[in-house]
Amino acid sequence: MRVGVIAEDQSDVDVVDELLAKVTTRKYVIKRFLGHGSGRVVGKCSEWARVLRDQGCTRLIVVYDLDTGNLPEVRARLRGALGQCPITRHTIIIPVREIEAWLLADEVSIARIAKPRRVPRPIPNPERFMRPKETLRDLIERLSERRITYVNTIHNKQLAKHAALVRVRRCMSFQDLERFAVQTLR
């Protein structure tokens, strides 16, 4: 099965891929388009969906960080940008603030990267942080006693690979991705 992913950058695709692999046992291949920021995702969404369909994708996931936007407005803008989606089984996933909030949800995974003396306390609501990427960077630096510099293009994939779904589910926006995967990828 081919799954199309339209996202802002490669680390978003890596996180989605690692987490999907935990939800489904079905084999899949990801085909992707990257906006390299949010503007191009909106502008090219419909065109990229058609190309992904032509490449054999039967599922489509659009991932777009909320940042400081209003959730209903961002969702409406993405639905409009996607238009009549040529891939019937599709979803729009909007991580609250940034996808890094999902990674903040798993303190055990963070500890695997930072190797602190003790596992940090759980963060009950990681989506409350205005800048999850910076929060994650600061947390890893502090826990590692400045031995490790967080780089999202390297560490996000590792964090997602070791993340436990039970902890990532603390993020309501992740639950949308999991629901889509359960319904269409199993």
C-alpha cells in the first residue's frame, strides 16, 4: 500500500512514519511532498494530492503544524487548499503548535536521547507549550547536562521510534492520526 504524506518538512514525515508503524501491522510505503515551510503546503496541496494519486497512493495524510493559528480556521484553509481530494481516504492532521509536542509526551523516549541520571517527570499536556520544538531542545540540553544538542532533523525520528503510543496519546491531535491509521491502514 502506498500512503501519500504532504508535510512541511522531512522530520514531520519521519515522525508520522515511525508512529504509523506502531499503529498498523500492514506494510506500506510513503510517498511525500514537502513544503519546506507552511506556505507551499497550502499553495500546492491540491496539485500534490493529484500527483500522489497518480503515483498509486490510496491514502493521504496532510500534516500541518498549528503554530499560533486558530484550529478551525487552519483546518478550513487546508480543506479549501485540498479541494476535491482525488484520494478518497485522506485526512488533515494538525499538531497543536508543532509536531514536537507529540515527542514531548514521552519522557522515556526523551531520556533515551538525553541519557539523564533519572527519567524526567511526565508532561501531562505537551500541547500547552507555545514553542514545543524549543521546549524539547531546552529539555534535552538540560537533561543531558549540555552534552547533547537537539537537532530536530536527527532527533525527531529517534524520539518517535522509541515513543510509546500510550504516552503520545496525551496529545489530542495525535489521536486524529491514530484514528485514521486504525480505520484505513489495518
